[in-house]
Amino acid sequence: MTSSSAFASVDSSILLEAGTNEAEILVFRVGNQRFGVNVAKVREVLPIEAVTPIPNSHPAVDGLVTIRELVVPLVNLSTYFHKPSNEDDITECSLLLLEFNRQHVAFRVDTVDRIFRVSWKDTLPAIDLGGETSPITSIWRASSELVPLVDFEAITTIIGIGGKNTCFGSVSRKDSDLREQYPILFADDSTLINEMVKDSLNNAGFTNTKGFGDGDELWRYVDSLTRSLTPEEVKQQIACIVTDIEMPRMDGLSLTKIIRNNSSTADIPVVVYSSLASEDNKKKGEQVGATAQVPKPHYDELVNTVVEVIESGS
């Protein structure tokens, strides 16, 4: 199957019902290993043509490529993963044009296989397998093998593409001394993003925070509170929840849906913080009852949104 037919075989306009805990995963190969990426991030799969080298760039950056009106960096995943490529000729490789965090980045892979419909229940957190420092967010348990899902956001951050956007100049610090009384829960399968969210909240005065690696882990904690406390006591333990969308075991949309359907947590503000900032995903967030939605990697906007939803009593 060619790269173009692999992607064209799925209608990219499909909008899955929000809260089904499913995703479509495009599987590709780097060396002899298969990896995956959420189709929602994939804009095109193309052959690689002319590449313009950039002096003093990261070793994993082959250079710049032109895709119609776009000029984007091309990241060589074989180099980044320290895996030998099966393709000596770059023109025999494939290019994945991805869009996330409001930016376009191209990634060089050896071949593209096909697209699978996957339940997040069939994935495992990478940290459970010792991948705390690996650019992998989760592991899909396919029928005959384990397929790692790549943390492209972490890769671009480490390489230095797009920047970290950690400026807190626009974050309001008014009454920051009082914010420590507000307990904030947040979930993201990326260790790097989890640390950035924690640091951003702490910097604004929200020091009573608790982070989780996925929606299932966060919900187990919340569910334990609902079983032992009254609804009012639960609200005293959770002022706001921040959640990513893509996560193993339980995604952020399913988490939000469960929170809204539980009488003890239905009124707790939920802020969706995701790199999938499309109109389709915005509609999904609204469908499951998200209080607000913020695109990554705007940590200042995230913190100001948390302040707003808490102080407005949303």
C-alpha cells in the first residue's frame, strides 16, 4: 500500500461521537519497528522531494521542505530514535505532515502502513513500561504486537521547534496568595507537559495541585472521593480539572463526559487543554460539557482560564 492510499482510505472528515474513548491511529515504520500517530494530527502523507539543509540545526532535523504554500522543518525520526533507516534513498521514504499546537511540522518515516480504529482502553501508559524519558505517550496493544504512540509534541519541544511558550507575563497574579486554597487536578500522558502545567499553575499561586498520567488514573482518584464524601465535600477537594484529550486507557473527552454524568462532580469546572485545536475537537469538547478549551502550548492562557472559571464560579 502506498503512503497516499494509506491515508486516503479513511474519510478525514469523520467526526466520531464525543466520549466514545476511541481514536483512529495511523501506523508507520521507522527501521523495523512500527509506531503510531493520531489521525487527527495528520494533514497529509507525501513522498519526500527537495530538502534544504539548515546550518547548525538539531542533528535530527534534515532541513526545510516546501509543501504548496507551507515551508516546514523536516524531522528525521530514524535519527531521533537512533534507529538505522531501511531506506538509504530519501526519496523512497515518506513524509508525515502533522499539525498540532497551532504549527505544522513534517516527519520523515520509512513507510506508512494503514489506519486502525483503536479504543483507548487497549492502550497502556508508556511510563508503566519504563518509558518516562522516552518520546512515547502510550502503547497500543495490537493483536500481534505492541505499537508505541509517539509524543511528537515532546520531540518538537526538545528539538526547539515552536518554542515552549512559557511566558507568564500575561498571567494575573492578583490574589495569588489566596489561590493555594483551590485544589487543581490535571491529567496529561506526556511527562514533559505534566511538569509544564504544574509549574505554570504553581507560578500563578495554585500550589495545591495533583497530576495524573491519564484520564483513567484521574477518574479513579475522583471516584474514590465521591464514594466517601458528600458532593459539597468533593467540591472542596476539587476546584477545577485540567485534562488533555489524547491519553491511554481513558481520553479527556470520555473523562469529561463521566464527570458531567456524576451528580457529585457535575458542576466542577473542566478545562480541556489539547494540541488538537480543530473546530471538530472544539465541538466534541462542547458536546461532553467542557467548561472551557485551551490550545497547547499556551500555558499563560491555560492559567488565566483556570483563574476565570474558578473565580466566576463556573
